[in-house]
Amino acid sequence: MQIYKNILVTMDCSPVDDRILEHVTQLALQNQSNVFLLHVVHSHTLDEHRALTRSADTFLGEKSLQLLKQGINVKVVQRSGEPDKEILQEIQDGDYDLVAMATHGHSTFGQILFGSVSKTLKQQISIPLLLLGPK
């Protein structure tokens, strides 16, 4: 029985992404799932947007190739804007059975200062959310 047909993995193109990808790889292989790697480019200028998009293209290309080599069907999705809003919109637009993301483990002060995409997702989505800490 296929529990998770389509898994959305939110990625910020940082080292914590490797942790969630390790876990999602096993889930995808067990369930023969499609994996969607989502990155939201959050920029303030056109030059910054171009640079961040190029960097994300490279990073996501490498990660998707790793998954493809393991026999996992993978698609890269990029959006632009506020991460929490764009992730929620992607979830609404797509047909996902699971959202997976790694957290950075910010302190309480960091959560207040930077906000929390994971907190927003926990409160606003109806599909399962897999959160893995950085360690």
C-alpha cells in the first residue's frame, strides 16, 4: 500500500537539507513516492533574486540528481516571495500527501526574531508535516 504518493520537501539550500533528504529518500523508496523539492527565493532586489535563483538551481540540481540515481522520481519547484506564503500556496496548488522539512533549531529568541515557517505550516495545513531538527 502506497501511503505517500507525492512528498513535498521544502528546502532552503543549506546543510540542514541533507538531514531531511536522507529521511525522505527512505520514505520515497519504501512508498515508490514522487518527491518535489521546493525552494522559495526570498529576495529584495533583482540582482539578489538572480544570484539566489542561480545558486538554488545548482544546489537543487545536485540534490535532484542524487535522488534520481537512487531511482526516485523527482521534480524541482521554485517560487519567489515570502517563504511561508509561497509554501502554503504550493501545498494548495499541488496534490501532496506529506510535507517534509528540516528545522534550524532556533532558540526562543530566534523564533521570535525570525518567525517560524514550520509553526505556520503546523497551524495551517491539513496534510501530515514531517519536521526534523538539525541534529
